[in-house]
Amino acid sequence: MNRRRFLKTSSAAAAAAALPWGGALAQEGWRTYEIVSRVEVLAPRGVSRAWVPLPLSDDTSWHKAVDNAWSGNAAQARIVSDGKYGVGMLYAEWGAGQSAPVIEVTSRFITRERTADLSRPDAAFGRLPPDDHAFHTAATELIPTDGIVRKTALDITKRERSDIGKARKIYEWVVDNTFRDPKTRGCGWGDIKSMLESGNLGGKCGDLNAMFVGLARSAGVPARDVYGLRVAPSRYGYKSLGISSPNVTRAQHCRAEFYAAGHGWVPVDPADVRKVVLEEPPGNLPVGDAKVAAARKRLFGGWEMNWLAYNMGHDVKLPDSSGPKIPYLMYVNAESGGQMRDQLDPDGLKYTITAREV
């Protein structure tokens, strides 16, 4: 089954130029990046293991992996996958007597701007095959598609018949009703049922974009999260939507996509709209601010590709891990002596990630 069919980025420069971020980069070509992830397992006890996410291996019209290399003192290291979603990672293992376990992984990849021209259906993108449709509308452990999630989705999308119409209604609802909560650890885990039941719709990208995905799936629209990492400043002048130094250890960011016949996989990112609201200088911008309005328009159908895509996996079982499934693989994970380390604490694990444009 082909579960990774991507949107073909073929919109005309004139259409892209009409977007609000002042100029079209979609036709300017590819940019090359390199990231280096250095992982050390502190105070090892018994056998130690690490799992380092790797760039998306499937070539798309907006993202291509170039190569991966690694060095260190691991007894074994190899590229592995979770099996269900094709989540790629570098697995490293050290024996019980190994002191100071360390591995350094270098990955290169290329990206270019991604823009969907939603005004021009393309016959090349038909409906998803039934098994793919079922796969991308299915519930996950933290993203149910029944109960309060389905009720909310149907309330939002009533009287809408097209997938694009439903997705747009859900996108606007997420932007209008959620908020970015700076107290959320990491990117949030995306427990959308608890968010809706409590009425607390705050979180970060792992929560807000999961809300879009769960509501879309509940309304019958195929959707998925895409997990990754910011690797460069924004070319559009948004300080909140890029990095400010080569150290990207805490720059993880997930996005979302939905599938529409005639258009393929369409990129969206309502969580980044709320990030602009909270963090774009001078901060706490009103939703009606010009910068927010521009981001809101651009992020339904477009991604600025100063960003590395890792995978689209949920409920990931790390190969050879003694721990439970994790909601997604966007951070370095490690365990020692059968105990998982806190993946959201890179200082305690410890790991660092640096990025540069080549």
C-alpha cells in the first residue's frame, strides 16, 4: 500500500506571488541543509540504547533526503523503522560494560517551498484508495474519532460537502478557539479528547495540529501530522517561525496535512498561526493583526520549508525498546538499564542538534 503520496508543488509563480508573505519563493529551487545530532547517555547502567529520528526517506516535490552518516563508540548502529508508518531512525546500542556511550549522526537533505494552488484541481490526484482512506481517517491512541471529537467535528463542518471546505472550516476553528500555551512541555502530546472535555484548548504544535488532524479525520477527511524540526530563519520576516542560532536542539515542530481529490496532500499549520499571535514581536498580537492575518492565509495550503520533515507516525514502538509506545518520534530517545530517559530533557539525556545551510 502506498501511504505516502504527496502533493505535487506545481502552482504558478503568479499564484504564489499573490500570497500575503510578500513574494514567491516556490520557484526558486532547492536549499541544502545539514543537521548533526550528538547523543550521550549519561550515567549508563546495563545495556544502553538510543533512537535518533532521521529525515523523511520518501522523496517528495518539496523534501528529499540526501544521506545519513554516524560515528561514535556504539557496539552496533543501524537504520531501522517502526514498521507501521515507516518511521525511520538510527538505532544505536552499547553493551553493559560500555562507559560514556556516545553517537553522532549527520544528515543532509534538501527542501523547497511548498504551496498548493487550491483554485486549480489536477486530475492526477484522484480519491485515495479505500485502504489508504481508512488508514488516514483512523483513530490513534491520543486522537480518537468518536465521542466529543466527532461531535465537535460535525458541528464545525455542518453543511460542508467538500473535503477542502471541511478542512478550511476546521482550520479556522482551531485558529479561533485554541491558544499556544508556553507552559506546555516540549511540543505537547496531542491528547485532544482531554482538551475538548476540559475546555482547555491550550497547547503547542503537537496539541493544536493534532486537534486539526483528529477533527478532520472525524469529519471523514484524510489527515495526518508531519513531525520535524526547524533548521533556518524565516525568509518572510517572522522571528517566531524560524531559528535564531545553529543550535536547534529545542526547535522541534510538527505540521499537518489533509488529502483532497484534485489536489493531493495539502499542507496546513494552524499551530504556527497561534505561535505568531503569542510570540511574534512585540508579542500577544491580536488575531486581526496584519502579520497574523498574513500567516493565517498562507498556512492554509503552504509551508515555508526552513524545516526538516522526519515522519508521519503515531503510537510509535521503538525497535528493541523495553518501554511503551510513544505518541510520535520527533525527539531523540534513549534508555539505559531498561529505563527510558526523559526525551524532553536534552540536558539530562544528553543530546544536542545543530543545523546549517550548506
